[in-house]
Amino acid sequence: MGIARNGSKSDEKADKSSREWCAEAAARLHAERPEDALSAARAAADLDPAGEWPHRLTGLALERLGRDRDALPPARHAVRLAPGSWAARLGLATVLSHLPGHWDEAAGQAALARRYAPERPEPLVLEGDLALLRGTHDRAEAAYRTALDLDPGHLQARVNLGLALLRWDPARAHHDPAWPIDPRETGRARRALEVWSRQAHLLAALATVAATTLATAFDLGGPAGMAGLAGLAALVPLTLRQARRVRIWRWVPAMLARDPWLGAAVLSAVVSVGAFAGWLGSALLPGTSPFLGPVWGGLGLIAVLSGPAHAALRLLAQTWRGHPLQALSLFTTASFIPHPANAPGTDGPEATSDASTTEEGAAQHDAGGPAERAERAARGDTGAGGVHGVRVARGDVGAGGVHGVRVARRNAGVALWILIGRTWSVLAALTAVALVAEPRAAPVAVAAGVLAAAAPYPLLRAFCRVPRPADHVHRAAGRGPRPADHVYGASGQVPRPADHVHRGSGGVPLSSGRARRGVGATGRAYRDDPWPAGAVVLLVLAAAGCAAGGALGAVWARLAGPAALAVVAVMFALLSARAWWRGVPGPWRSSLLRCDLPAGADPSVPLHPRVRRAFAYARSAVLTFGDPLGPRMVGAATSVGPAGDLRVVVEDEAWQAVEADPRVAVFAADPERGRHWVEVRGIAVAGPGSLRVTPKQVLVGEFPGRHQRH
């Protein structure tokens, strides 16, 4: 907060209202400036302690800063102030999902948010994120697809759906977020187990190679046995050192069950050490020639090759896991869509569905003819004032949208390399079959050549569909570009305000470390990137060589195909080494990122003083709610709470109906202006002695009179 020239720190604070501070906090939050958003949200909370929006933004800002423990009190307080607010429930669920032992409560809050706002995609996206972090990919995929049905342009849902299709595992795949244990403890245990497995593999392999070399090449059997015993003895302090770092042994079996590859690495290390011990013990027995027998040779090979075999098997399994073609389509459509600059404070589209009356809006609402006023009242228009004169654009604007686009492009690059790896493995297998079968089994070689010719087709088709950076056309899954369509699922129609939800500006520079973290140019999905482009060309040449060598028997092709495959392998190794040296993400599955953009910062719906007076002094009010037999209306007594929600006293049957469907509407006539009426549509939650209705939409209209007869 700045200091005025006259030295007063409160001048800037006094110049803005609480909702203006909230709008600025939301803009800073979407621009990935959580520190500034926190200061603005706290300024808004000081001006309006009973407001739900300032406390919700405070919790969201603290959550983006990683201070989840500090974010929990303001998030819970926002829910207490507005129990029917879907955004408050969403913010609380986001904070709870990061705290150990609160996963079930987070899932319950997300379900309430979806129940209170079934028309919004954000609760479904959060449910998908919760399922994705637990590894239930099918459930996450269903949630993301439902969210995209509501908003086809939702950036986070589109990117994370691609991760679900790839069967992506988070960095903490060994840890179940529902466990009541700190993930740092399980992470420390996993690190110790991984380090021990690597050390055991390396030590067993080196000791085996050293002992074999001394015994066979230099005929030093005694020193060879001593070298083997020294390697086996060196493993004891390494094991004890890593075992002391594992402080949660009772959780280790569950960790190994959740992360099968971690369990496979530990098991492979145990097998390697056991094979080395058996090989060494057999070698030291008197009267035997251990270095010449097949049993001892097999044990030595297990000790040496156990680690590389595990790494190769894991790489192959990760290459063939998931659906990279569909994921690549989702990533590319999320990467190259035009993102309009809808920053708060500009003339971008507003959240008209959640609008509320203001002083300016009420004045403009009375202007114009009766038909115009009735039309504005029917659609909930509140004039050009917006929320107390501040325009608030919904969605991921500013740097947040740019961050999501860069995550999508990085994931597209990784998905493309996964496709390259699949094609390479298929061509390598077919080339090996063709070389071995020729000339003894010519039909087998011909069949391998024919299959190799068609193997690169999926990769080539996917690579040609990746747009260039200058392309700004929408590419739907499985279809070509539609030049006139600049909105997901718009079908040539004019974009609605809701179509701009979760679309960044595309030109705002990243302003925070969180927005820039790990989202470099390594995962580019451009056709002009030389690395994947060269790999695709070489794979096509390898396929042609395998086809010519197997089907036609060309001698040159038998060497050209394996040579091209070898060059692709070298390219991948060089690219991986460069990424490792620079400390940037490489072309492997672990470089995939989950799109995590701020959600739940939408403005609350305030009640204009005139609306408050109408409900406070109305002679009668009507509550409408859903019933199994149809919509019903009952008389009610209303008042306005300090947090801006309606307190409604009705019969018991309405309470039972609200428990089944909390969406209600409260209607009352304005006693000060006889021809006018007000209606509040919102979510009703049972409170002490009355129903608390959190507004979602406020309508102001006029009863028909003589001037509207015709």
C-alpha cells in the first residue's frame, strides 16, 4: 500500500471502497501477484469485516503463497459468512486439499460447490484435480469432460484432461493425499529408498565387474574375492544410513503399493544384491571354478544388468501408457487459441449473470422506456456501473492465462516425444524381426517391412496437426481448422461473456516466480522445432528403410533403417543430457505439469440499499423453491443479515425441500416505489431459526401498468 505525498498512509485506502479493493485483489491474484493480492484483500477486509469476498480472497492469496495453514481461518470464515456461496466453498476446498488429514472434507466442500452452482465448471475442475492427484484417472477424466461440456474454452480443464488421458502421476505418486501424514515425511522416506536402490545397483555391478576382471584377465583369484567382500561390506553402512532417514516404516508398504515403480526399484535392488552375494559366495567355495560355470555367470549378469533392465522396462512402460494422441490434441488446442485481454479495470466482458444493483445501475435501470427496463430486469442487467463502478472480468486473465498456455505447450512437447518413443520402439522391433528373418523366413521379413511402412502414420498425422506459433485457428479433436471459429465450440456464433472464462491475455508478461517456474521453452510443440522435427523425419526414413529391406530385400536399406533409429536415440540422449545439464524439464513423462490456476475469486453479489429496504419493510414476501411435484411458492418473512444474505422464515415443508434442492428465489414488492419489485435468486442453507439465502442474482423490475397495456 502506497504512502501519499502528505505522509498519510490511509489516503489511498480511504479513496477506495471494500469492493474496489476486492476487485483489485482479484486482478492481482489472476496476474500471479499473490503478495499484492493479499495486501489488497486485507485492506478490503478492514473496510468490510462482515463481507465474504475479502476473506475469501485473503485465503486464496495465502494459498497461492503456499501458506495453507494461515489460509484456513479466513477460508472458513468466508464460508461462515456466506454458507451458500459456491465460490467460498470452492476456496475452502482448495485450501483443505493441501493440508494432511483434510482430504475428505475438501472433497465434501467441492461437492457442495458443485451442488450450489451446477452451471459453473470450476467445481467440476476441482473435483477432477482431486481425483487426478489421487491417481483415479477415470474419475478425473469424467469430471473434466463434464466441465468442458459446460465451458468448452476452460483452459485448466482442457490441459488436465490431457494429463488424465496420459495417465499422469504427480511428483508424489507414492503419497495418498488422504493420508493424515505430512507429505514431506513420505517424500523423505521415498528419497531414502530411491537413493539406496541406486547405490545398491551401482555397488553390486561395480563389485561384480571388478572381481570378474581381476579373476579372468589378471588371474588374481584371491584379490578378486577380497574386492567382492569389500563391496559387500560397503553396502552395510550405506543401508544403515538410508534406513535411519526412513522414520515412518509403518507407511512404507502403503507407499510401495501406491507407487509400483518405487516398489519395483527396491525389489530390483534386493535381487541384485542377493544375486551378487550368491555369486560371490559360490566363487569363494573351495574346489569350484566359479568364473566358468553358467550358474555363476547368470548370477553375475543379474547383479550387473538388474538396474539398467529396470530403467529400460520403466521407460518402455511409460512410453506405452495412456493416450498421447488425444492428449496432444487437447494440449495444442489449449496452446494456440487467441486469448483476449480481459483484465479487470478494462472494458472486457462482465459477469452479468451474477450482477447486482448499484447506485449507477439503479439510476440507469429506471431510464429508458418500459420495454427496455423490463428487458434489462429480465436478464439481470444493472447498468454500466458493474460492481460499484468497477468492472470485474471472470476467468484466468493476465499472467495466469499465459502461465496456463505455457503449461499446455510444454505438455504438448512431452506428448509429442512420447509418440516419437512409441514409434521408435515399434520400428526397432520390426527392424529386428526383418533382419533376423531374412533370408530364412522371407514372408516374415516382408510382413515386418509392410507393418514398418505404416508405423509412423499416427506420429506423422499428429505432428502435421500441431499448429505453428502464428496459427490462431481452432482445431477441434479429429477435425481440421475452422478459420471463422475463434471460440471453443462457438460454431461461428458471436462469443458470449461466459466464453471468455479462463482465457488469458496472451500478451501480459509473467510477473511472479510461480508463473514462471518450470514453464520454459523446452516443451515447445511447434513444427519448426528442430529436435522433434528431425526425429520425425528420421523415423520416416527408418520406416522406409525397414520396408525396403524387408519387402524388397535391398541391402542398403538393412543398414539405413537401424542407422536412422540409432540417430534418433542419440538425439533423445543429447536432448535429455542438455536438459539435465541446464536443470530444465526434459522430453520425458516426469516433465508434465498440472495446470493450477486461481479459482473461486469471482465477486460476491451485494444487495443494494434499496433492495435491503425492500426486503426489510415489505409487507409480504414469497419464497419459490423446487418440489418433487413441481415449483412451489410460500409466504415468508424476510430480513437482511449483516453479511448481506437474506434471512427467511418459512414453513417446515420448505425446509425439507431446500435440503433436496437449495436453489430458491425470494420475491418482494418495493414499498417505497409501488410499481417496482425485487427478486433475489440464490442458495438457501438452513440456519438457526431461519433459512440463509446467499444471493447469486438480483433482479429489479416494474409491475405492468396502464402505460404497458398495449
